[in-house]
Amino acid sequence: TNQRAYNFSAGPAVLPVPVLEEVRDELLCLPGARSSLLEMSHRDKQFVDILHDAENSLRSLLGIGDDHAVLFLQGGAALQFSMIPANLLRGTGKSAAYLQTGTWGKKAIAEAKKEGDVSIAYDASGSNFDHTPGSGDYNVPDDAAYLYYCSNETIQGVQFQSEPPCPGSVPLVCDASSDFLCRPLDMEKYGILYACAQKNAGPAGVTVVVIKRDLLGIGSDKLPGYLNYKNHADNDSEWNTPPTFAIYVLGKVAKWLANDVGGLDAMEQANRTKASLLYDVIDGSGRFYTGHARPESRSIMNVTFTLPNDDLQSKFISTAAEHDLVNLKGHRSVGGIRASIYNAMPLDGVKALAGFMSDFASKNA
Ligand code: PMP
């Protein structure tokens, strides 16, 4: 581990070292099995137990009750852009409402339009996606198919501080890909909450979908089988072969959160502490660093900012790498710097980055 840099990648991203160590220790032969998990049938009782264990860990961390199913799917978060409207919109004659607060919401809207009628209830593109709406800023009709939003826009670093208002008759649908498990949630508010694992919950390959059971029957039987949520729910995520290794690692991450971190309240507190360290440097830099998100919409997962010019930005990235602070380049569509500080990023890594930022500003301002 002494060769590991502090990895600020937006995803796939840093994982907890104790989880990686366990995976390493169990890789050749899973305790109690005569093989690696990688070689084991998904129908093997030992794997089925691992899958149920991962599900139960998520249920207890987030307080997910029996009226929601927890599904482990493939196709990434991107497939959910289509699966959600294919199940909840196609053929209903209704319209689905979307809050467009960043790149990922915009992509989801483009896919949803292929499935049915979509209305953009709120659009933050006019201010370069730097904020989330306030409660009176949009309207959703009572008969909308659902209200969709992305809780944390990974590229812009813009995060909803709490669930957006939604009529009681309308299912709330959330892409939580880059802030899943970063804080406690009231799961009763959600029709669907989904997240690809490779940012805050595990390796690439599995997408968690938490869905109210009363939404399972809306999709038509004529949908391609994989796209119908009901097939996955009826078969315990084994309608076809699930991504076994990713589920196994995700289960370990969930256990790490519960046992080592102390649950999601403690995780949120640690995340807020980490994010403040960076935002304080930005705010105290006399405009050497400019944050992208408005302060009230700032993400505690992806901290985005720019420097006075492109040359300084390149120098920042290369000098940071010399200090073992890597993957800080912002997304190509917005430029600048992005420090992703997911759950598994240690406080020491963020302290090292904050110290580097202060030092770099004082030498280059
Ligand atoms: N939604 C959000 C918020 C994301 O950050 C990403 C990945 N960067 C996606 C969706 C797409 O995820 P995937 O690549 O797993 O399809």
C-alpha cells in the first residue's frame, strides 16, 4: 500500500483499503469454498448468501423497508436512463418530469424522450449547471409519470442538499450514482433510487436499483426481458447471471461502512469535514481558485473549481501528481479541476490536497 497515491478519480474510484485487503486475501480461495468467488456459480448457495448479505447490509444502512425491492443490475447507470422510462412511462399516456441540473440529468432526458413524453420542469443549463432549484422554482403536475433528478451531478459538483419537493401522487426517481451511501436518506420518499457502484460503493459492473414494489407491475410484458424490473425482483436479481464479483465487493464496502465507519450519520459527518477543508481553501484564496457550484449547492463528493488560466491549471495538475495527488483533472466538458472525495478517500488525503492547494496558491498567485 505504500505505493498508493491519493486518488481523486471521479470513478471508478478509491476503495477502502481494508476491503481491498480482504478481497486480496480471499481471491484464490473463498473461505469455506474450494474455489475463488470468480469461479463460482451464481446459483451456488455460498454466492446466493453473499448476494443476500449485500442486500441486507444496504437495507440496514439506509433503512430500506420491505415495500422496496433491492436489485443488482448491469448496464451501468446509463441503462437506467432508458429502463426507468421504459417501465414507468412507455405506453402510459403520461408525461415524466425532469429536473435538469447537470450533464447526467441531460443525458437521462435524451434517453427518456425515446420512450415517451418528457417535460423539463427545471433547467439550470442557462447558468452553466451551477445550482439546484429552490422549492418554489418548479411545478410538477399531480399526474406526472414520475419526477426524476440527479442528486449529485458528478461533472459539475452540484448536489441537492435534500430531496426536491414532489407531489405525493408522483413517484420520485433519483440518480444517486455519485453520492450513494454518502449520507442517510429517508427511503420512504423514493419510488426509485439507483446508483452505479463504481464511485462510492464498489467496483464497476453492478448498479443498485432500489424500487418501490408497487412500481414493478407498470412495465409491459412486451418489454425486453432484461429491461423489465419485475423479472429481476421476482428472481432475486438472478433472472440472468448477475455481476458476482462486483456484488461481493459492494457487500464488503457496505460492511465497512457499518462496522468501521459507524454508519451513514458518521459517514456524512466525515464527508462534510473533508469537503469543508477544500471549500475553505477555495473561499480563502482571494479568487485564485473559483468554485463552480454556488455555495448552497456545493457537493460534498465532487469539488469543482478553476484557476486563473489554463497554464496554471496544467501546472496545478502536474505538480499535484508529483505530490502523489492524482486524477484531479476536471471533466473534459467543463475543464478546470475536480477533486472527487468519496467515502473511501481518507481525511489525510484531503488534508494533503488542501495543504497543496494553499501552497500552490501562495507560490503562483
Ligand atoms: N449518473 C451519474 C451521476 C454519473 O456520475 C455517471 C457516471 N459518471 C453515470 C450516471 C453513468 O454511469 P455508467 O457509466 O455506470 O453508465
